[in-house]
Amino acid sequence: MPAPAPQSAPTPAAVGPSTPALATQASSTQASSTQALPPAAGPSRFGPVALVVAAGISVQFGAALAVMVMPRAGAAGVVTLRLAAAALVLLVLCRPKVRGYSRADWGTVVAFGVAMAGMNGLFYQSIDRIPLGPAVTLEVLGPLVLSVVVSRRLVNLLWAGLALAGVALLAGHGGGSGFGGLDLLGAAFALGAGVMWAVYIVFSARTGRRFPQADGLALAMAVAAVLSLPLGVVEAGSDLLVPSTLALGLGVAVLSSVLPYTLELLALRRLPAPTFAVLMSLEPAIAATAGFLLLNQAMSAADALAIALVIAASMGAVRSQSRKAVA
């Protein structure tokens, strides 16, 4: 899933509306930015492109690691470990000030934290029940729908239709651990995570306008960690404090939040936001690969086609939105 988008640079949500950790897929990443950073000089973009791809790999392999930790701490317990560890790291690194903000500022950052907690909580409940690739594909629909609604362009109805075709294919056949055999509750959790992702995008952008640097992100992450704590304690109890579980939880936080945030922030200093957004649209494919390599989650040709349709729809929506912004 998405990583919390860097708040000092343009992510896909800024280009149109729209992880896991600090930047979130094409649509989710866009909204978190408030100001574009100029691309670095030089003819080659391979370096920043590699950074974005590495960030996506980190996020999705972090999600795969989370699935492996769930037998120890449960989905809610893993969410608590991830958010708490990420919040601690961000608070130490950013040292955000807590004075001088209005009620509206705090209301915005709390709403951002609620969206972050909801997005992560629902997504982890989803991947506890269904394969990683299908879960991320369903989740991406939230930012995609937000992008289509905000753009108000007829051409984006085509992208919405393409995404729906992917979802129809995704649900239309049975067999194995593929889309047709999905647990309905798991699919519902993934769709719910997509809705919260769209809300996350909106409040990420608002937070970025009200708080400097990544201060708002650090504070929102702390809010999300506090909100997730009761559920994690109820589900996992003292298992959360087992050293090996804590270490794995820290690994999930680093792979899903801290490392992707750093890589994306570096990439956004050298890569145009529209290009970044298109690259982030590849996350469902990366998720499917991570699920196959680490979790033995095989997919059929129809599953792969469904993912490809949703990726194409996401890329198309992002590119249409960026052309509108240039015009």
C-alpha cells in the first residue's frame, strides 16, 4: 500500500488526486505535495526513476513482511507496530514544534492521522485475508476514483471504465488464490482502504499547506499510532513486546514507511511530478510480484490482465490530469 507521501514535494496527488509509508500510488502521492521541486539538471533520469521503483519495491515487500508477522501479532498488532515505529522515527528526525498552531491546523492533522490509521488498518486486515496483488489493485481504485472526480474531464470516464473492466475481470472467474476466489470480507477491507486512501490524499495536501517540512506528517503519524494502539493491544496483548516481534515490526516500519519516504523525497527533487505519478501506478504489479516471491501467491493470466487494466487506467488518469495542469 501507499507510504505517507512526502509533504515538501509534489506527489501524484498533486498532479491529480492520489501508498504505503510516505508516498502513495499515483493518485495518492499527488495530493500530499504543496510545492513542486525543480528537476535536477542532466539528461538522464534513470537515477530518480530507479529511486521511485526501489521505493515501490520497499513498500510492497514491507507489506509482504507484514503478512509474515501477522501469525505472531495479528493484523491489528502489525499495524500498531508499524505506525508506532514509524511515528517514533519521524518524531525524532523531524522534531516538530507543537506550539503556534490554530485549532483548524490541529483539526487537519488529526483528520490526516485518522485517515492514515484507517487506511493502514483496513489494508492490513485485507492482506490478512486475500493475496497482496489483488488487495493493492482494489485499494488503488480509491485514488483513481478521486482523480476522475476532481479532474472533471470526460476522457477520464474512459479510464474509470477501464478500471471497472479490470475489477470485473478480477471478480469474474474462480480458482485458487486468484481474484475469483477472493474472500469477500478481505475484498471489502481493500476497497475500504481505497476510500481511506482518497481521504488521506485530501488531508495530506491540507496538512502540507499548514505545516512546514514533514512536521505535519510526523504529528499525523503519531495520531495514527495512538489510534491503532488499543486495537493492537486487544488483538496481540503482550505478544507485541516479544523482542523478535518488535524487531520484525521495526522492519515493516522501515520498509513500508521510512525507507520509501527517503527514496521518494530524493527522487522528487530530480523527477517531474507527472513522471513520478505514472511510476507509482505500477504498485499493483510490484505487490503481485512481492506476493509471489515471498508469500507463494501465484496468479493466473486473467489475474495479471486485471492488474494491467487497473494500472493502465491509473496511468491514463494521471497523464490526463498532468496535461490539464500544463494547459
